[in-house]
Amino acid sequence: MEKEIFKLLLPEGLLEHFKLVEVKELCRLTDKKLFYELHLEENNVLHSGYESSLYESKDFTEIRVQDFPLRGKDVFLVIRRRRWRNKTNPKEIVRNDYTYIAEGSKLTKELADFLKGTGRYTGRYD
């Protein structure tokens, strides 16, 4: 039930590519304030434009970004993105592009910067 509620609050389109794997309500030791941590993991699907038989999912990179507060509690998204390695050229690493989620969405600057940074053509935001 709790996960279903948080799905309504996440940026539109995000859950098409990421799975909400865990929701935690935590307490900061410094000021005893409660906050939420939503853990998202990228689906095991290579972005279109790449031949999936030539790439393999190798590991994750993780980032923690602050989203809009909810009922006075801070909300942090812990996002794990996949890295795809070319099977014939292991030095070639690709990641999926999620810039379209950032366009036209109401996001915190930090989350928008993260999503825009996933694109291959970051110059279009200058």
C-alpha cells in the first residue's frame, strides 16, 4: 500500500523505467527529524537504439537526490542506474537516457540536473 501511494508522487514516467524497491521512513540523528528515502532501481532493459545482444548489464551507479518535501518531511530518491558494457569492446559503456522525463516536469533542480545529465546531448539545455 505504501509503495502505491509513493508512485503517485514520483515524476511522471519515472516508474516506466525504474522499479520502486523500498520505501524507508528514517530519522536524522542530528535533529531527530523524520524523512523518507525511496529506493529506485533501473529496469533491466537497454534503451532503444542499441542492440541488446551486444551489451550486458554489468553493475549499478547510485545517486541520492532530494525531491520535494512531503507533509513537512524531506524526501530523498536513491536511484540505481545500470551500466551496460559492450561484449566485444568492454571499454564501451552506455547508460540509458532519461532527459525527456525532466522536460516539462515539475522537479527539484537537483533531480532535473540528474535526469538531464543522463542524456548524450547535454548541450541542448544551455
